[in-house]
Amino acid sequence: MGSNRENRNILIVESDPSQQRYFAALLGRGGWRTTVVEDTDAGLQLIHGEHDESWDAVLTSQSAGGMSMPNFVSEIRHKSPALPIISVTELGNVNDAIRLMRAGATDFVQRPIIVDRLLEALERCHHPHAAKDELRPLTEKLRANLAFDEIVGSSPNFRSALAIAAKAARTRLPTLITGRSGTGKEVFARAIHGASPRSRGPLVVLDCAAIAPGLIASSLFGHERGAFPGAFDRQIGQLVQADGGSIVIDHVECMPAEAQAMLMQFINTQDVQMVGGNIRQRVDLRIIATSNTPLTHMVESGHFREDLFDALAAAQINLPTLSERRSDIAPLVRHLATRIGSLPNMPAASITDAALRLLTSYAWPGNVRQLQDVLFRATLASGTGILTPDDFPAIHEAIGDSTSSSRIREQNIAVHSDAMGITLYQQDGHLRPLHEIEADVIRLAIGHYRGRMSEVARRLGIGRSTLYRKLSDLGIDTAA
């Protein structure tokens, strides 16, 4: 496990010759020295046999011959507890992924393989300062498309973002979603598409960070055969694939200048012209762009076109970090634990109050995505399905001795109420105007009671007509 970057050894266990060549080629480009075997018995002999080779990672495939893949992973893990194991599963087969993770796999990727995603998983495992298993993010996420009323969060800044998104979904305008990694940009993008008039059309996702910058334009617009070196076949672009629906351009900040210019022209004309082609095709779709960094900074530095930013930001949503909506952690934990417990072969998960207090105390630099991954790994490892502070040792260590069990019990964190503390003071120390505080309380109530306006009015002690008058007076969208 101490080899340098040029000498890293990976064992590939795969029986299909074409897949053997594919994995060896792409991992070789990533700086890995590959050895391929076609069955699990040969793999175990190389890993645990008498030889001079040391392994930095193992890549396993469900199609390999020999014993079942969970048993193979378990055998490796028993004798080599620190050896990273990346398992390849079929798209959408959550059951296999869970069995492999429970057997001891470090991470999993799904077919069709996204090269950068596989290399990212290996880099995380191999990095000398990699996070412990408990805090290590999963490469493949256990996703679910959520409607707006299923997205959890009651803090005013999050509900404001949700209200803008719900309003934007009803329009045809391009939408820009910004926020740090893991804040929920993809969840919002899918919810916008699902609530839009185009919901029955396709939803196509292009991750600009997952492909080479020089290939982004051809991925978007397609290319004719021979348009550039390596263009051996004609390829339909993702803009055409999204016709009648929506396209999510993820990590739009990674888009190079040439692709930015072509996208701007498309927004103006709605016409797609393939790279190397002469024919234009009219396409009707909705663009949802996401960015991990504020694009205004890139515009100021000249790295992003101002006209493209203005076009994409016709509706702009900025998602707060989880640390900026800390009171949402407890309800998020309960919600995510329920979702994880509903997955195949997963126990029905519950969490103690002490564990909730511990999780609420952590900074969560990876935001909601990290929280989900931590809960998933803890539920996998738990023998009882009841998560306690002992199931989160890395969180204990990260926070420090101040969160010992006794201190956690004493912390004044409202995990029962899921309450959101309304900000009463401005930065200058003066009280906020009453109408702003009232608007925050109403937004909180709408979020807490999932938009059930009769219940909101009853809990606030006012009539429905009074509630709707206040919504109008305060400028609050009913989706807020």
C-alpha cells in the first residue's frame, strides 16, 4: 500500500476478454499497472499466495468466474483488511451493491462505467490521507428522484431556495443551481424536471467534470464520423437526446470557452449543429445548469462568458451548506435512515437521541451527500439496526473529546423538535423587521407541514383566508 503513483498495482478479476482489455486500458491511462485474472480462485492465489507482488487495489466484476462475488470480497477482506476493493455492479442493482458493501467492498461503480468515477474511487482509496471508511464518500450514490414536497428542510434559506425552484419549474427558462458539493444540486435539478411541463420527456445529464474538456462540445452537440481524430462513428449529441425534455449540465464551470460559445449560440437559436456537420436541427428543451463555484467570480476573471451566465441564470438557486442549516440535520437523519432502511437487504434503521446529537455537532464538509453516505455505511455495519454514538467513531474523533458521551447528552441541541431557530437579529445587532421574522415563521410552518395549508393555518392559530392574505402581503410563494 505504499507504492508511488507510477508503480501502483491493481488486480482486475473479470472473465469477459473485452472487459478485461477495457479495464486494463482505462486504468493504465490512470497510472495503474494492471494484472488480469478471469476467476476468483486465481485472484485469491495472487492476493494471498506466496509471491513478491504487493497490491494497491482490487477491481472485481460480477461476471468473474468462481465463487460468488460477496464471498470473494469477504475472503479478501478477512486476510487483507486494509486492501481497497472496488466492485463493479449492474446499473440500478442496489441489492448487489449492498451485498458487496456488507461483505467488505470499499466502494462500487455501476455499468456503464464512467471512467472518471472509477478513477476517483481508486484515488480516494489509495490516497495516504484518505478519510476513514466511515467518512469516505461513496462513488455511486443510492439515488431517488424526489418531488418538491419530499425534499427535507425547514430552514428559511433552504425553503427560499425550494420556493424559487418550484416557481422556476413551472416556466421554460434556463435555471442555474449553485452550491457546494453535496448540497443537493442534482436532487433539485431532478425535482425541477419532475414538476415541469416537460416531466414526461427525457432527462439527460451531462457531467462536464467527468469528461475531457475537449470532448464536451461533441458530447453536447454530437459529431460526424471523422470530425476529429478518434471520431470513428457518428454520435448523436445529448441536446438532441433531451429534445422535448430537460438537460442538466452538471459542473458547468468546467466547460471550456469553445463549448461555452456553442452553447450560447444554441440558447439564442435553439438549433443544434453537429461538430463536423452542416445540417441544423431544431431542438426544444429546458436547460438546468449546476455549478460548485459562484459563476460570478469566473465571469469577473474572464473564465466564463457573461452573456452565457446571464442566459443560464434566468432563474438562479443558491443552495446553503448543511452547516448553514444545522437544524435540518436531525430531520434529514431520520428521513435518510428511513430511505436506507427501505433498501433491499438493509435493516430497518433507527437512531438514538445521543447519536442524533453527535451527528448534529459535526460540521459535515461534504454536506447532505456525506451525511447519507455515513448513515449508509453505519447501517451496513450495525448488527441491530439501531444506530448509537458508537456506530460513528470517526465522527467522535473528528469532533474531539468535547463530544464524549456525557457531553453529548448535555448538549442543548433540539433533536426532538426539529425546530428551526429563527434569526432575530441583523448583523449590526439590531432586531430584524417584524414582517421578515413573520415570513420566516410562515415558511418554516409550510415546510414542516409539507405544504398542507389547512394544517399550517391551524398550527399558527389563524384562518386559511388570513394565511393566504399574509402570503400575498409578504410575497411568499405557496410552494415555499
